Amino acid sequence: MNRSRLTLLLFLFASITAAPILATTYSAAAFKKLLSLAGDWEGKDEHGMVVKTTFKPMASNTAVMETLAMSGMDEMVSLYSVDQDSIALVHYCPTNNQPRMRAIPDSEDVKDLVFEFQSAGNLKSPSAGHQQHLVIRFDDSNHITETWTWRQNDKDTLLVFHLTRK
């Protein structure tokens, strides 16, 4: 085999095998940012009502549990974990359904983690109320913004929480 063909084959092989490594690196970097949120946070929603959340690393730092409490509602729990090239999220809602979402980071310097709905456990129909979307914006090391999208009867309602580390 001539040298130029060998070089081309090596380049193609390296390109194909490097793609999952880069994606995994991005998800690992994004998950590291989630781990850095460990602790208690407090803030307000868009109506000025108090919101509290706690992020807790679990299972030898392979998962992060968030417990979110909004004024006048029961607590909600979300579990985050790395799933190959993405961050998986399972949300346990007081409405007794469990939306599953996924964020696929596209760089190591994650500013926003955008979670898209994949499916849900215990959801009677797609029109039943459920969390459909989540964006976690890393404003700085002591401030984050969570924007949750509640979907019911094909209508979306945004819930925006500005949180500060306690």
C-alpha cells in the first residue's frame, strides 16, 4: 500500500474513533459542572416566590440528585448521570410521572445544559401534564438559572428559577 493511501486510512480511522471520545469528554465536562453544584441553593421564581434546591452527588460521584422545592408544591427529585455522549435526567414529579430527558453537550465549556424530553414513565398520554424540557444555565460558580417547561394539552408553560448558592 502506498504511503498516501496509508496516511488517508489512518486519518479516517482516527477521525471515526475520535468522535465518541470527544463526545464522552464533553459529557464528562458537563457532568463535572453538575457535580460542582453540590450544596444548597435558594432563589425566586418569576413571580417572586421562594424556590429552594439541593444538589447532592451520589453513588461515588456517578449521579447527582437534585431536590427542588417551590412555594406551595411538593418536592420534586431529579437524577442526573452520564450516559455515553450525553447527560441523562429522570425527573420524579409530584404528578406521579417520571419524564426522562437527555442533554448532549457540544463543548467542554458548557454554559447551558439543554435537556430534551425522551419519554416518560407513568404518563397516561402525551397531553397529560409533565415536564417537557429543562435548561440549566451556569451563570457563574454561585448563580444558576433553571428554566423548566411544563407541557399540558400541547401548551407549554415556563417556570424560571434564579438560584444562588447558600
